Amino acid sequence: MRVFVAMGSNIDPRLEYLKQAKCALAELAVDGSSLVSAPLYRTSPVDCPPESGEFINTVVGFDWEGCNPVILLDQLQAIERSLGRDRSVDSTQNAPRTIDLDILFTDAGDLIHPRLTLPHPRLHQRRFVLEPLAEIAGDVEIHTLKTTVNELLVSLDSDEPALSMVARHW
């Protein structure tokens, strides 16, 4: 199953957390070399508490051997915990975090589960997701939305400020 995962961090050392998470995701991939990563972008916090720092965001895609995205969600949350994220103390919505890993969609289709909805319900509303996703999967169609990632990006109506690229290759 091909999966696309959004990654973000707004607690220093942000780049280090992202690199460690990328290595852990490569371990989940069917073949570690099959992981493809978008550039890193510096982004302003969206819907976060006022004290939140800037994020570094990106998206990765890889082939995953499993067939149940909820199991993948468990694996992603284990990676988050290993990098210091404690969801039990994240009582404030969108609180600052060492690492955030969100499944955006898979090529296995849609999913509605109490813990996970695919495609991600806000995927089409977020420049900080669509822009890096378009770098690695622009022509991929999001089945539920019946449009490609590139088309979603072009039609995006968002007040988010422009993204600033931190690094193309990391």
C-alpha cells in the first residue's frame, strides 16, 4: 500500500526531530529506499495557541506492507512517543510538539474509523500540506475529492502565508 504522511515539528531541534522521524518511517517502508520526501518548508502555525513557534513541515510517501491504516497510525504514534511527544499532556488543541505525523491518504481508498479518517479531513484546506505533497505526488488523485493534489493546490483558498523552503534535500 502506498501511503503519504505529513510531518511537522515546532519545538527545537525541529530539523533533528524530522530527520529521526524520517529514518523511523524508512524502517516501516517495504524497502527503505522507496521513501520519497518533499522539501522542508518553514510555516506559520495554523490554528495553534499564541505561544506556538514556527513549524518545519514536509510530506513523505512510501510503500507500506500492511493493509490496515489504523495499524500504521499506531506505528506513527509510537514514533511520535519515541521522539518525546506525549499526547496525554497535549490537552490544548494543536499545542507545540516535537513531532507530528499524520496519514494523509493511501492508495487503498477511503477509511472512516473512530481513530482515523482517510483522506485526512483537512488535507484540501492546508497549504503547508498541499505544497509539499504536490512536490512528490502532484498528479495523484484523491479519490474522495475526485481531483489531483495539483488541482487542490491551485484551487486552494487559504489565508496561510506563503511557505518558505528550508531545504530541498534533507
